[in-house]
Amino acid sequence: MHRFRFPKHLLAFFVCAAAVTGASAQKTPIQIVADLTDAPRKIYHAEVDLPVTPGPLTLTTPRWIPGNHRPTGPVSDITGVVFTIDGKPIEWRRDDVDMYEFHVTIPKGAATLHAHLDCIVTARVTYKMAVLEWEKLLLYPAQIPIRDIAVQPSLKVPEGWGVGTALQPEGASAWPVPAAGSTTKFAVTNVEQLEDSPVITGQYFHEFALAPTISPKHYIDVVSDEPADSNLRPSTLAEIGNLVREADADYASHHYGVYHFLLTLSDVAGGEGLEHGQSSDNGVGEKGFADDAHQLAEADLLSHEFTHSWNGKYRRPVGLYQPDFATPQQGALLWVYEGMTQYLGNVLAARSGLKSQAQYRDLLALSAANLDTKPGREWRSTEDTAIAASVLRGGNPAWSNWRRGQDYYQEGELVWLDADTMIRKLTDNKKSLDHFEKIFLGKGGNTGPLIVTYTFDELVDDLNQVVKYDWATFLHDRVDKVNPRADLDGIERGGYKLVYKDKPSASEKTLTSIGGRRGGGVDCWYSLGMRVSGEGIISDLRWNGPADKAHLAPGQKIIAINGQVFSPELVHEAIKAAKGSTEPIKLILQSDTYISNAEIDYHDGERFPVLERVEGAPAYLDDITKPLTTPEKAADSKPAE
């Protein structure tokens, strides 16, 4: 049992959060009715009643959405805005500078302002399902802390559609399938928590209870475009139940009253992985969990987003928490928020059986090799990828290895693996990062949905509670400095080394066979230094790699290789044929409307990253991925009552 010492700013936050909960319950809440009955037509509606007093009033919609790490508020999709008082329209004007704000003047004697608005929705919605992120329909007073604004949401969905959300219905409302034509009314919350509580709904809906011996309760709610897909395999349900139990054992705390994994299965609705305090919004392809091969490509999705309930939601870097959705978030420490979650999510996926220990090592090898051959690290630090997160998300993949992207995810994973194995080495494997997590993520014990901020100094102090070491320098050297090579110390201290073979690992073969998250095509990054689509389009080139030196360019289309019409298989044949030869690989290329020739001078054969066991070294990597609990059997998973 750890004795926790709360910094004064954390104590103040707990007091503030507790006070807000009481205050919200006493205020007249905003009433919002979200109408999704037109979801199949790609449009949502909302009726909003706001308590007001006479005089000027500024209303706003969210801009900086937590977890997106950039301003993604859907103001451009909000349309049909009409304000009325007692049924009579009143004028409004958008702010000349802040496009998210609406100005109105409330006349004397008015106590309620009604707003109607629509939102055009083009993602996460199909003819059979829909996802509601509340920021699409939210309207509330500006310049007031969002945790201070009480709101009571209601929801209408198409007839026969089930509903999954962490929001709790008020009173005895039907749940989880509302009565035909009914409106489900939820308990009063605040704007901060409402935005953090998405809804999935669909015709083919299933809810499953998970890990029944763990308190509080956990569920997975599933919707799909096809009726069979939402009825998840018993083995997958057992593994997700194991995930709940492994997280319970590892983090030794909960910061929610109930937790819902929300899962959409669709080739139309699009992918998603977004964390929330009491739920997670997860979207994969129609067959994402239909078999072991497809599940491998998504194995860490649920565990990653679930871990965010502790790391990212409950504990959040001080600059990434703002009292409203208007103030820009600061990306520093995202290598903790996302990087540590990347590490823990993959570890928990292995411990729970969502992927095997061998698959964990295979995928770690792919990630580490990608980072170790990313030339952009010669000029840009990991911390800078975090600070610049809002401008690095999205964008064209061309020369992304030289620019660098959101590397704080995978770089952070290696840093925290390094820290984990260092703790194990310093304590003769008697302690690990698991001990740190109980301190850092469990501070305050079990709570409701709160946000408790932290700084770099607290991070270092908590690590020193596990084992004394110069953790400040350890982290500074790996994160703040420009490091031309990836941090492979954790892998090597863990008893393995990164090597390159002429054949891919079993896991890479599996991902290639189904396309994985990267889609089809050819990945010859560690040989020719390029990635090519199945149609021959070059998406990216490794800076200073063989293809770069041959003056190829992203966006070019490979028409032919060594005199034959392009095919993905032909690329591999050409690489093999060039090994030990002096003849270059000859290409015919199309650039826009021009045709050109190029020759790649490469003769080292195929290269695929794998982890190789170092005999005699402690196998910390194997210890890290061993389950902490007894795995659940498939028969133990039951549908929710």
C-alpha cells in the first residue's frame, strides 16, 4: 500500500471538482434534445433550451476537442441555427473574429432562450448506425468554465435502434433499446462531461457485460451494418473481459461509475479510436474482430483507449487541460499522455490475450524499426513532435519520414519500455512500471470522472517513489534531445535485439494478408526505402534511402520494373534478383503527364524487422507481457441483462 502525498495544486483541484458537482446539481440546467432520427440521411437535429437573463449573451460551440490534440470543433457543419423566445425569432450575429461564437440580446422578461440547430454529418454514420459526439450539437454560454455549466441531455433515435453510452438514464427510462418513438432522458451532468460521453446507436445492437467480478460494472456496446457482426465471438469477449481484469490489477483504481466500450463495425462509417473518461469510441472495419487475423490489426485499440481513462482523462498534463473548449491546448508531455498509453495498451493487449506475446514482440519490432530508420529524428526531438501535435496531425504522407509526424506515440512507447526495464534492472526484477502506475494513475484512489493535472516534476517524483534514480536526466535525454537513433535500450535490456531478416515475421505476414491498418501495397522501407500502393503509387520515400538517391518522388506511379508491368509481387522479385548482383533495379515512372526512367542501385536483398532473443540476458520483455490475473474462459462471457 502506497502512502500518497498530494501537491497543493492537486488538493485544490479535488476540492474544486467536488464543489462543481454540487453546484451543477443546484443550477437550472440547459436542456438539449438530440434528434438522430434523420441519421440515415446524414443529418442530426437539436433543440436546446438555455436559461437566460436580460442583456447581451454570447453562446459558443466547442473548438478544441479533448483527445484530438487540435481544433476540430465541427462549427462548419452546424447549420439551420434559429433562436426564439416564446416562439418568436430573435436576431443573432456571429462573432467577427471567433467563428464559434454567436451573439444575441435577451429582452426584458425573458427567462429561456430556445435554439434549433442541425449538423451535417458525413463520418461515423451509415444507413444502419450512427455515432453522436455531443460537440456536434452543443451550444452553451461562452467564457464560463464548462464544468460549471449544468446540462441535461435527451436523445431520440430511429425506431428499433439500440443505444450505447456511459450516460445514465434519468429514472426508469427504457434501456438500452428505447421504446418505439420515445425520447430517452439522461441525468443532469455538465458540459465538460457531456462532451466526454459519446453515444453509439444502430439497428444491429448488442451489449455484453464484462468481467462480472470487477466493480464498477463494465460493458461493451456494439453496433454494425450487418446483423451477424455485432454478435462478437466468445473468445474475443473473454479477452476483453481479461483486459478489464488486467487493468484492474495493474492500475488498482477506477475513475468512473460505469465503463462502456463503444464499438462500431463498418466499412462505411470509418475508423476511430478516441478516449473518454467513462467510455471509449472505437471504430473498425466490418470484420475487425471477426477472426484472429483481423483482430491482430486492431489488437491494441480497446486496451489503448481504455487505458486513457486513467492516463489522459483522469491524469492529464497541465497544459492539455483547459477550463473551456476555446483555449488552445499545449502538447508538451503528450509522450506521457499518448506515449505511455501506447506502451501500456500494447502490454495489456498481450496480457489479456487480444494478441500473443510473440505477436507483441513482432509488432514492437515493426514500430521500433520504423522509428530507427526515420531520418527526421536527425533534426526534430520527440518533445517537438508533441508540442507541434496540432499541426502534425493529418496531412500528406509525402516525405513524412523527414518531417516526422505524431511520433510521440511510438517514441513514448520505447521510452516507457526503457523505464520499465530500468526499474526491473535496478530492483532485480522485484519492481516494475506497474508499481509506478499504481502511484501515478491511482492517486486519490477510486473516484468519479475527474481530471487531475500533473507536471514533469511530479512524474519524476513518482518514479523516484518506486526506485531512486536520476529520472529527470533519463527522460530529458530521451525526449528533449535530438537523437538520430531510436531508443532501443528497453528492448535490449529486456533480453532481445532488433535485427533484419530476409523473411517477414508471422505477424507481419498476417497483417500483409489482410491489408492491416496500412492498406494493401508494398512496404519495402528497409530495403529500397519506399512504400508503394497496390496500384504502384509511391506514398513516401526514406530520406537518403536507395530510392531517394535514385531521385524518385512521392506521388510518382511505377509503370514497370525491369521491363515488366508493375505488380506488388514484382517489387519483391526485383529486390531478390538484385541481391549479389551489380545490375540496378530499372523502373519506368509516370510523374503527372510525364514518363521517365530511374535506376535504384540496391543489392542487399529483402529486409524485415524482427526481435531476436539474446541468450543469457534476463527476459524482462517476456515478464512484462505475462498476465497478472488468471485468464477468463470464453464461456464466462454473457450478454448483458
